[in-house]
Amino acid sequence: MMGRPMLSVNGLMFACLDGDVLGLRLGAGSDEFGRALSVPGADIFAPSRGRSGFRDWVAVPVDSAGEWEHFAVAAMEFVLRRK
């Protein structure tokens, strides 16, 4: 995504590293989306400064990197269900 390291499955991107945050496509309104937003320092993922955030994406900071694997798996499952 825009030159950033990312993870995808079957051509569908579900995670993107942007500096010190991992953007995760969890689906707005999903339980995992809400859980990710409750992580300290998490916010809506907005990789382009000055633009609005991505609707289905949450940015989880490196300070909570212990949570990244859990949410990355959830994000992968989300995009596979949507296909």
C-alpha cells in the first residue's frame, strides 16, 4: 500500500505497516474492530496525513505489538469472509 510493507491473502490486503503503527482491516462495527480500538493508543487508520481514515481499518501502535498477531489473524479472516 503506497510503498508500505503489507500483508495480503488471495490478493486482498488486510494489514499495512505505517511507521510505528500496524493498520488492520477488521471491518467497521465488528467485535474485533471495537476491541482493536480499545487498545491504548489505537485509532482509525489514516496512512495519508491530512486525509480521513479508512472506514474498515484500525491503527494499533507498536507499544501494543503483542496484540498485532491476534488482530492480523482477525483481519485476514475478515477479508476472506468478504470475498
